[in-house]
Amino acid sequence: MSKLDSEALARRLAELADSKGATEIVALDMRKLVSYTDFLVICTARNERQAKAIADEVRVRLKQDFELLPRGVDGEGAIGWIVLDFLDAVLHVFTPEARQRYQLEDLWHEALRLELQVAQNGVRGHLYGAAHG
């Protein structure tokens, strides 16, 4: 087990979301903009069931691989938005309707984006392809 720095954690959150079929995954570098986190990772799930599956996968894998648990979890009811706060990086899992409503990328438009190796243009990423052959 090794410790993840904040950028590696953000990348791992994106990879895990991708592995469960999330789309429109972005990681915003917040280090020069806010003091409460280094990165926001934002993704879209098809529906609330998939959003829960993404959040569950992230929790299980980060606990298993790094003994890391979120410091806070919010939105696991039927609101279309789940937040997992790992302090250095925060994962936001939205349904399409909620993502359109809250528009976090527009709110933080000045944030730099990390280049991610995840699904692009509707094509699943390498992790999804390996798991779903």
C-alpha cells in the first residue's frame, strides 16, 4: 500500500468512475482557487442506480488498495448527485439532469483540467473494455 498524492488520487477517482461506465469525466485543478481541496473530479452516470454503483466502487477500491475512506459522503438519496469527499480530491457523481442543473464546470471555468486517460466521445476507457471484453 502506498499513499496517493492529490493528483494521483484525482486520477484514480477518474479511472474508477470510468471502470463503472461513467461519462464526461473531468478533473479540475482547484489548488490556486480554493483551500478546501486540490481537485474536483466530476462525472456523469446514466441514472441514480449507476451513480450509486460508481460511488460504491470508489469506496471499496480505495479502502482495499489504500486504506482510504471518504471523510464525508452526501447525496445518496434520490437527488441525482453523490459527493465523496477525500479532502485532497472530491468526487461528484451526477445524473445528466443534475449535472446540467448545477454546472460545476461553468462555476469553476477558470480551473485547469487534468489530462485523463478515460473514455472519450462515448467510447469506454481501457478499464471498462478489459472488464467487459
